[in-house]
Amino acid sequence: MSKAFIREGADGAGSEDDGEDDGVGAPPIPPGSKNYMTPQGHRRLKDELVHLLKVERPEVVRTVSWAASNGDRSENGDYIYGKKRLREIDRRIRFLTKRLDAAEVVDPATREATDQVFFGATVTYLDGTGEERTIAIVGIDEVDLPRGRVSWISPIARTLTRAREGDTVQLRTPAGVESLEIVGVRYLPLE
């Protein structure tokens, strides 16, 4: 059986060596930019990398090795699934390694007191309807919308960046332009 046939997936797409992005669904770092992240985000990615390298990958390798020793691999579900999972783990390890290598850790808790919005700021603003909202500007890999964490490359973060408490900024949305009034800027440690 040809290696090309084995490497090709069911949808005809290539596998790990076709140059595709290692972080499926992850936004790319803007060209010429650093990968800004908070210490908590950096720790979370590093912990995930260590877990993959020291726990998950060795377990999958043992399973694949055991399954391969059972003989016929063509219909061996443990072997086939294990090899697929191993490729997924290796892809994630490459992605995390690249993101951590490009990381620029910025701790919002150590920032000088300022009323201007920069990376790591927790911003409270009034939206166009007068409703008060609070967001924290974090790294690309730390986005958590239910907790109010938005990426520093998101439209709202770009609109708020460099503005000051008391300023009104214009956010362009698909529904039109919305005025946001900044009512508070704090630099807090994020959990």
C-alpha cells in the first residue's frame, strides 16, 4: 500500500505534512506582531503542553504499540484510532510550541496606574443602548466570551486601545457604527 494513500484522509486532504496551520480554528498572530498573553494564559498553554508530552502522548504510544503487537493492523481499531490520536497530539504540540516560542508575557497587575486602555486592561463601558459591559483585553489564545475576555486583535479591543476613561469611541459593526463610552479602566490580575 502506498504511503500517499495512507497519509491521505477520507476527505482527500493531506495530513500533518501538508503545511496546514497546527491550531485548527485558532486565529493567526498578525504578521509582524508578538503573541501577547497574560501570565495566566501562558501558564495554561504551558501546562497543556507538558500534559500532552508527559501524560497523553506516552499513553497513546503504549496503546498503539500494544495494538500493533496484536497482528493485523488493517482492521485493528485501537491501532487505527491510536495513530490518528497520535497525529492530533503531535499537531497540537507543534502549535503550542510555536505559540509559546512567540509569546510576549504581559502582566496587567504590574502595569503603572493609568486610565488609558492597553493590553491586559479590564474596561467597563456603556454600549449604544446605555447598558454597562465589562471586558478584559487578553491574548489570542485566552479568549473566553462568557467571562468577558476578548482578544487584543478583536474589533472592540482595537477600538478601545489607546482611548482613556471618559472617552467615547466609535465601534464599526455589521449593523452600523455604535458609540461606546468608557467609564472605567483597571489593570487587574486575571484568574
